[in-house]
Amino acid sequence: MRTTPKVSRTLKEKCKKNAKNRSKQQYTHTGGSKSFARRIEEEERIEEIEQQDESSRVLSQNDSIAQVFGKEKPGRVRGVGFGPTPSQLFGPNSHGPSNGVQQEETQRKLLELEAQLEGEKLKKKAMEDEVAADKKKMKAMESALIYLFQRQGEELPPDIAAGMSFVG
């Protein structure tokens, strides 16, 4: 596209004016695309969280900043620059910010599994008791059968005697 001399002259004047104004600026804008209202709201939420929970002021994986801005990307720690990693700041077993909700969910699942295990143990114990009672009944029946055969003056048939030796 070819510009006309008038447009070109107007554009050059605007560029010079903007360059002059930029050179007068003391501070450069580094706020990104967030509005001031949004920034103020985030700062208020951080202050509110810090007032409710004093421990959230200390740099941690679940501090007030992490609660307001959300989960950080893996391998990064918000607010400390490019160098430090989560394992350097929070210890070797930290693989990113620890989420309190995730910990609660894991704890809930653990308790649920422990309760389930306890239920299974009770079922096993009941079955073992039932088997023991059945064995006791079988022994009593064996004794009664042996007694009846002895009263009649006979011996147990070999196949029945062999079966009784397995019960035990």
C-alpha cells in the first residue's frame, strides 16, 4: 500500500510527538493486561487471607499469594525471581505447590480405606469364628457317630473312618 504525502506527513508528526512523550516518562508500564481495579481486588483478597490466617504470610506453597493467584506452574515459585525452584525453597519432596484441598482429599481417601480395611478384618474374624464353630460341630457329630457304632458292637466302615481323619 502506498501512502500519500499528506498521510505520511501526519504519521511522522504523530511518531515524533509520541517519541517525545515517551522520553518524558519517568516510569515504564509493567502492569501487563490486568486493570487497576483487578489488581486492587487481588491485593485486597491477599490482605484478607493474611488477616484470617497469620501463617499464610510466610513464604510457603500455600501462602496467601498462592491462594489468590492459584496453582503455580511446575518448577516455579511466585515472587522470588527466576532462580529459586520449589525444591530449593520448600525441600526435596516438593513437586510444586501443595494444594490443601488435594491433601484433604487424600486424607479423606486414606480414612475411607482404613475404615474399609477394618470392615474386611471384622468379616474375616466372623468367618473364622464360623469355621471354628462348624469344626466343633463336626467333631461332636464324629464322636456321636463313633459312639453309636461302638454301642452296636461294630467298627466304622473304612471309607467313613478315612473321611473323619481329614476333619480336624
